[in-house]
Amino acid sequence: MSELICYSEEHGADAIGLACSVYAPVVESARELVDVPVFSSYGPVMAEAVEKGPRVGIIASVPATLRDSEYYLLKAAEEKSLSIEPKLCLAEDLIPVLRKEGESGFSRRIAEEVTKLEPDVDSVLLSQFSMATALSHVSGIAKVPVLSAPHSSALAFKKLLSLAA
């Protein structure tokens, strides 16, 4: 990853995004290697979740992602000296639903979990990139903000690059 990050800067990248949560630990060391901003997919969305309020629902389909998401959410809150209350939701059937029912079933199933969480949270984080496809549907029916790493990252890059222009 370090070689790819350096390669990206050497070939004209104005910023570098690591688009999988598994690369989040690489970001801090990567920032020391290059002179352009380096983002983890988790960075912008976790900052946004912390800003939305202390009670954050996190939906994941695998336990490891749920643990990672909680860790990075708590870390983002600590960096801003804020208290955060993660409410974790493990929905292990999401990927099988996607395979069996397609995007509409997947979006419906995620919306069910958001609906369960929303009485107890200020926002809901869809913790996996694969869930981003459901954001439009879920946001249209949710009573709380629903956040997705790809969308938050894209907005952060857009803002950063427009400032640089």
C-alpha cells in the first residue's frame, strides 16, 4: 500500500483515498510518506457521524466490520473530545438477501434495521461500502440522517479539491 500511495502522488494525485475499511490503519503512516491529503473511507463518515449527535447506530453484516466501525467512531469522537454512544446492529443476513432478492430486497432489509434503530439514535451509519447502494432508498424513509462512507468520502474530496482549485 505504501508503494501505491507514493506512486499516486508521484503521478499527480491531488489527494488519495483508501476505499476499504481494512486500509484505515494505513492512513496515519501514509500521511507521513506523501505531501497530499490521504483519507480512509472511515475518516469523513466517522467525523460526520460524531457531528450528528452522540447516539450513532452502526449497521454491519459481519462482526469484524461492526467492531472496526465502533473503534473508528469512538476514535473520531475522542479526537474531538466528544462523547459518543454507539448502538450496534449486526445483520448477518444482508448479503444473502442481496444475492437472493437483488438491490430492492437489500435496500428493504437495510431500511428495516434503520427503522429499528432510529428511536434510539441521532444518525445511522451504513458501515460497509456494499451498503451505499441502499442510501437513497433508506434516506427517503428514515427519520434520522443515514450516512455512508463512499458518499461522505466523495463529499470530503469534492470540498478539498474545490478549495485547492
